Amino acid sequence: MSDNGRFIELCALTDISDPGTRGFDLDVGSDRPLRLFVVHKNGEFHAYVNRCPHTGAPLEWTPHQFLDVDNSFIQCAMHGALFRPEDGFCLRGPCVGSSLEPLTLATDEGRIRVALPEGSQLPSN
């Protein structure tokens, strides 16, 4: 992973199938890594913090598995809440009306990069 301003390179565009997801744990210089995931659906990529707005728990069923069985919605493994992939809005479950925390993505030169949230910093090497 490399730093290009406030962006961190995650992977190649081709590393995430459509539909598909992939999780990442980034060292951002704090006591805990930044846990996030990228969803690829209908040709679009979106990134969210890997945290349910209801419980704060991670969302995935198994590593890199964030979509429901139909690959239609992001689904929380804890209580089954469903979120729209395009904006993270909760449509069903105990957190209906809430949204996942979005992260800014850049897709260029065949790569996916994510913007670091405010207050994050890269560890010095």
C-alpha cells in the first residue's frame, strides 16, 4: 500500500468481482486499525467503515463476505440488517433509516484507493 496524499492504495480493480466485496484492515497510526470494505456492484465501487450502525460490530459473515446470499444488499452478520450497496442506507433491521459510514474512493490506473478519514495518519516507517 502506498500513500498518495491522503489516499491509500487498496487493490486492483480486478481483485473484486462484480458483484463482490473485499475487506481491509489499515494501520492508520492509532491503537486500532481502520476496518473497511469495498463493494463492487453494477460496475460501481463504494467503500464503508466495517461497523454496523446498530451494534458497532463488524458486518461480514466470513472474510470478505459482506453481501447477502442474492448479492443484492450488504447484510450485517449479527442481526441481518440490509443496506443498499450504492449509499449504505439501512432498509431493514433494527437500524432502519441509519447508514453505514462512507469512505471516499478513487479508481484510476486500474487501482482502488481510499481516502483516510480526518484525524487518521499513516504510520512512519
